[in-house]
Amino acid sequence: MRGRRPAALVREQVLAAAGELLLAEGMGGFTVEKVAAKAGSSRMTIHKWWPSRGSLALDGYATVVSHSLEFPDTGDAEADIVTQLLAFVHLVRDSRAGRVIGELMGAAQTDTELGLSFRERYSRPRRELAERTLRRGVERGELRSDFDPQVVVDQLWGAVYHRLLIPDEPLTDEFARALVANIMPGLRRENSVSTPAAIQAFVDATNAADTEAFVNAFTEDAFLDDWGRQFHGHDGVASWNKTDNIGVQAHFDLQKVEPAGEPDSYNVTIKVRSHRFNGTGTMAFVVRGDKVASLVIS
């Protein structure tokens, strides 16, 4: 005789069954009876947890799509938003999830219980994940602090929902990227000072993969510290460049330059892409004339 299943397992199996049934048949074919049969549960058990067919459908949908809608955290808010927005576009455009979320949104307009569940269990948690990513960008100094994250969420994900529900124009990857490209310039923090020539040479030489120009951007007695690994002079700079910079095809995107307090000292926020490291970090520079005298990466 089979033992009684733990309540948590029953709930998990009901949600999985609800999600699978919903994606397969849509709201038109979705019933509590079918979910109960698929999950090997009873209608009474299901109604104990979900007061309506709509709330069960919504939780089932959220369960099966949650992994596809996760937000990465790479240290670059803009890149994370692009990644998630593209994942959302692919989900609603290339799978049955798009049809289903449209049906759920439509049904929520007249089903009060479903409307409440939609806000509390799906749309509000989704918005909070997006807002959290934007707030992280503010905390890291990538983004300004004087914008409303909720409005930005509406501008980005709301535009995708608009094309999903009113398909006058195609829902494409290019559209998703254009949304971010149009909005993010207004959110980024601008450099507070002009970029010193030495730091600009450091960036330009890296992006041009010009090893000679990169080494010559430093003074002959330069000091470089990369998370405790120390390098000295042109030979040390050349060694670091080979293993950690041009040698791994690094590309720099200058985000912000701020005075560090001491003369000719600057804290520079740089977005890095390479075969070894991708993300946004801070580099502390000391310049001497048109050369970098010291660089500390931490």
C-alpha cells in the first residue's frame, strides 16, 4: 500500500501538473478536475490551497516559467536587463506561454480573485525582481538615483506586453534591444570630470589591442596591483597585459571618472569584457602628466 505523500510534495506535483496542462490546452481546456487527475490528487485538496480555477492556473503558469524569467546578476545592470528582456521575449513569442499569459491577463479583467492573484503572485514579484536589478545599478554607481524604477519597468516590459497583446508590430530581439538602447542612456550616470589623457590612452590602447601603446601609456616606474598581484615597471605592465588584458582580448567601456581626493588620483568605473572576466568594476589611477603612474584594481 502506497504511503501518504507529504503535503509539500503534493503541492509541488499539483503546480507542475497545472502548468503543463495550461501550456498544453490553454485556459479553454484547463479544469481543476484535469489537474487533480494528472497530479494524482483530489479536488478537495486542491481547493484547500487554491480558491479558484484561475488562481490555480496562475500559480501553475508561474511555476513552469519561473526559471526562464530569472534575472542574472553579473555586476552590469544594463547587460542583465538585456539578458532577461530577451529571455522574456523568447518565452512569450516562441512558446505557448505567450498565448497563456494573454489569456490570464484577459480573464483577470473580470475575475476579481484571479486579478488579485495575478498582482500578488505574478506581476508584483516580477516587477520587484526588475526593480532590484535597477537599484543594484544605482548602488554600484552605474545608474543615476533620481529615476522611478517602476516607470522604467513599465517602459521596458510593458512595451513587450503591448506587442504581445496588440500585434501590430513584430515582437523581435531587435525590438527588445532597441528598448534598452533608447532608455539606458538617460539612466546612466555621467562622468563627473573629463577623462585624463593617460587614462584615455590606457582604454584606447586596450580596445585597439595595441600592446606597444598600452605599455607606453605607463611611466617607466609604474606600479600595478591587481587584487594583490603586484607588477612593476614596463616589464611588469607588459606581463599583466599578456595574461589579464590584451592577451585575453579585453575591451573597456569607460563608465565614470571621479577625483579620488589626492592630486592626480582618480577612481574610474570600467565595464570590462574579455575571455577571462566580464563585469563592471573600479580601478584607482594615479597619473603623472600623460602617463599612468599607478593602477590598483580591487
